[in-house]
Amino acid sequence: AVAHGGGDGGGGDRGGGARSVDRRVVRGPARFIPTADEWCHEFSWSGVPKDGSKTTVQPNANKFKKLSVIPTSMYHNVSEVRTNDDTLITVKLMLFFQLDSIEKMLACTNDPIADFVNAASADVIAFCSGLNYENFLTLTGASASTKSGNCMKGASLKRYFRWRVA
């Protein structure tokens, strides 16, 4: 859980002094009861839409207060990807990820799932734009294997998540 509470910036509430808000990460399993001047952070991330599609995400579909740090995965289809020989394809991805740094994630983004989807989509489009369809078919098996690495860059996400694509 992430709790926010009132510290003061040295000026207190009176006299126009600036108030600050402190952030506290509570790692569990633990019983957590916020103090009178604290409130729990409510996360609102992209997630599975109400129609049940497992390969698309909808903003603000996943609302929660307890942050999971265990490894997890999600499916994502990148549709209407064009190769350099003008073939339109849909690239189906499975993203594996684990939150490494709660503090860095909180400082960098409000919705890491949307960041994943955007980074993965941009990287897939860039990867495919330099290939014709036959080369794409040949290289995608190699690019998804762990032996040859993967085509996904997502450098900004590597600051707070560990992730790979299959």
C-alpha cells in the first residue's frame, strides 16, 4: 500500500507557509491502518475492458489500493502494423513484467500499463516497418526467443519494471 500524509514544509498551515505531502510505501503482508492525517493512494490503471477482451486495454479499468509486486503477464494485440512491402498485419504479444521499484514507478507514471502498451506498440511498429512480410515471419520467432533477446526497447520502463516479450 502507498500512504500519503501531511508533513509541512516548515511553515505549517498558518502564515501562508507551503505544505508538503509525504509518501510512505508499506510493504506486506502487513496490517496497515493509516494515521489521522494520511490517506491511501488509489491506483487507476489501464486494464481489461468491460467487454472482456483480453488483448486490448481500456484506461482506468483497473482500480485498486494494494499494489502487487509479483511477476504477471498480459496479452496485447498491435493491429494495423504495416511492413515495408505494404502488408497489414496484427502482431500478438504476451508481455511479462514485474514491478521492481515502487518509488521510481510512482515518480515516473500514473499508469504503467498504458506505458507498456504504448512502448510495445511503438517498438513493434518500428521493428516491422523495416521488414518485408517474409522477413517478418522469419525474424519474429527469433526476436521472441530469450536466446536472441527481443526487439522491444522500452528503456524508460526498465527504470522500475523488469519485463520481456514473448
